[in-house]
Amino acid sequence: MKLLVVGSGGREHAICWKVSQNKNVEKVFCAPGNGGTATLPKGENVNIKGIDELLAFAVKENIDLTIVGSEELLVDGIVDKFQEKGLKIFGPDKKAALLEGSKAYAKDFMKKYGVKTAAYEVFTCPEKAKEYIKTCEFPLVVKASGLAAGKGVLICQNLEEAMKAVDEIMVDKVFSSAGEQIVVEEFLDGVEASILSVTDSKVILPFISAKDHKKIGEKETGLNTGGMGTIAPNPYVTKEVYDAFITGIMNPTLEGIKAEGMNFAGVIFFGLMINEKGVYLLEYNMRMGDPETQVVLPLLESDFVELLESGLEGKLDTADVKWSSKSACCVVLASGGYPEAYKKGYAITGIEKADNMVFVAGAKLENGELLTNGGRVLNVVAVGDNLEDARAKAYADAEKVEFKDKCYRKDIGVLYR
Ligand code: AMP
Ligand code: GLY
């Protein structure tokens, strides 16, 4: 089999690494890939982007299966285009991708099918939004409805902040067309969990839970990032929480997928908020999480390619998915300054000294040398007998790898509440 993985982050390196383990896979192309996907024994980077170019490549190379890492191309309809040409691709079609591509659509879907979620209103007119906001309690959450690279959610502590958020999103258009509609939502306090899953639109198979650490600073302070580290399983996902997720969120979601006539094989990533009132769905993502994937796939004992294929064949009801009973911890090594301005082009050394896995995120190979090339540079991932063991191993490796301006949180996997 020849596979094509689309993307260039640590998530895509982890996907390429995992699918390489299938003995029928002889080649894993990654487009555009990074310094890690290029060096996998079966890996090869192809410097292409955009749906048409990817499609032409897949046709020319007789790609057997395409896996898309991030959301933009899914929302733009890459799956529909590949399917029109009879190519196998794992992911939501344009219609199902709206569950991520439009928060307004997703919230209406949740409400219609009884998925437990925060109370909300949708607006397309800034004046109406402001009128409504004057009647709300604070904190309050104002969200750009469209894709905004994870930056479109503004948590507002008071009326003034909320008015400013509406102006920024709808009038100044800081997220451009993503802000044509907004969702104004009740603020939920609690702890978060990420549950990835695969679906064939007949069943949803949930993966082991994960926890993301989104803030740049220790003790969850400072700016939001793409994710500074993850652990799996998520200690907050107790049996009780899991059961509440299945009955209050996953099952009604599946009902909605069927009732809306969606028909796709892909990932559903449930972003959850857990508090004393129960388990709420904050959002759907219709692709794997980054850096959740980097801790979830190392704990998957079953073959990932076979799982995706059984999804595409509509046979997930008989799929046998085995998870390790161990824990995994991913520490993101970032460039100093991230998520604001940072420098690139520094040599990375010491990866060979790591005892565990190092997935490459923002780093490229140049003349055989690995150079920093992004804000989040490397993902050090360790599997251990328990969370403490996984953390200790990951942090031991985080110290061995070196590059100028390296920085990372020391508290990934520490639970503060
Ligand atoms: P979303 O893209 O909707 O998942 O939002 C991104 C992040 O914003 C979440 O992971 C939460 O940390 C936060 N967030 C979103 N919605 C809410 C909410 N209703 N209450 C509190 N925090 C939220
Ligand atoms: N880690 C969150 C995301 O991938 O959206």
C-alpha cells in the first residue's frame, strides 16, 4: 500500500509513524511533511499543498489511502474531490466537516439532537449581539463561528470586554470571514478532556481519553497556544464521566449524524468540559488533535491502517480495538517567544540520545541537519507504567535534546484541581 498523509506537524509525524507499522504499507508520503516525516524508513516528503495538487499526486502515484491531518482542507471539501475520482480518503466530506467549520452549525446540531452543551445564541449582526450581551451574566464566551486556527474563542470577564470582542470579530474582522457569524455562549468552569474517536456514520468508536495543556505558562497561565503538552489517559475521565459522555454526548451525536443523512468515515474529536453539573461538549473537531494524537496513537495496540479501512468499509461495528493500559506523556519543546514572535533556523542536537519517541513538529531537514522551523518544534513522547512514570521519562528526554531558545512547560501532566 502507498499512503498519503496531509499536513506538516507533530500530529502528522505521529500518524506517519503509526501507519508505517502496518506490514502492507510500503510507502508513506507526507505532504508537505517536516524533518521527521522525511526520515521515517518508509517516509518521503512531497512539497505540495492545495486540493488540486494533492489530488493530481494521489492519482499519479496510485495512492491507496489518504489521511488528512488538519481541518482547513476538510472544510474546503478535499474528501468530496478525492471521492469523485474514486480515491480512498479518511475524513469528513464537506457537509460533515461543517461540524468543525461552523460553530453556529455545530451548536444548532447539538441542540437539535440533545447533546449536552453550554447555552448559546448565534448572531450575524453586531448590534443585535451587543443588545443580547447586555442581558448576560459574566464571564461570557464570544466565538467566531468559522475556522480561526484555534484563536477564535474570547473569554470575556465583563461587559466592556464582550463589546470589544464583538467589535474585533464582526467589525474589525480580525478573523476575516470566520467572524461573519458569532456564537455567544455561557461560560463553563471545569476541567477539560479530549476524546478522539472514529466513525463510519453507523457507529462511533471512542479512543482512549487525553488531556491537552493549552496555555503557554505553567499552572495554565498566559496566552493560549496550539498545545504545550498532553497526557493519556486523562485522569479526570473517570468511569462516571465516561458514561456521561457516552449517553449525553456521543450517542446523541451519532443519532444526529444518521438523522442528517451524513455518510462519511472519519475522526470526531470531542472537546469536553467536566464540572459538578456534568459533562458538556464544547466543540467537535473533525480530525485528530495536535498534540493529542502524539499520546493516543502510542497507546493504540491495534493496527491503525486496518482500523481506518474498516471505517471506510462501514465495518467499525466489528472492529476490535485494543488499548494499552499504560500512560503516555507528550512534552512540547517550543521556540522561546512562542506563541508570539520567535526565531527559527537553529540546529537541533541530541535527538539520538532520547530513550523514547521524539516527533518532529516545526523543524526541517536541511543538508541532513535538523533546524528549528516553527513555534512548536519537537514533541517528546514517552509511554510509562503510569502517568508519573511516563512524565519522568518524557522530561528526561526533554533535557537531552538541545536547540537555542528551547523552552517547555515543566508541569505537563500535573493536575491542579
Ligand atoms: P473551542 O474552540 O470551542 O473548543 O474553544 C477553545 C477553548 O476555549 C476550549 O478548549 C476552552 O478552553 C475554551 N472554551 C470554549 N468554550 C468555552 C465555554 N463555553 N466555557 C469555558 N471555556 C470555553
Ligand atoms: N489540541 C487541540 C486541537 O488539536 O484542536
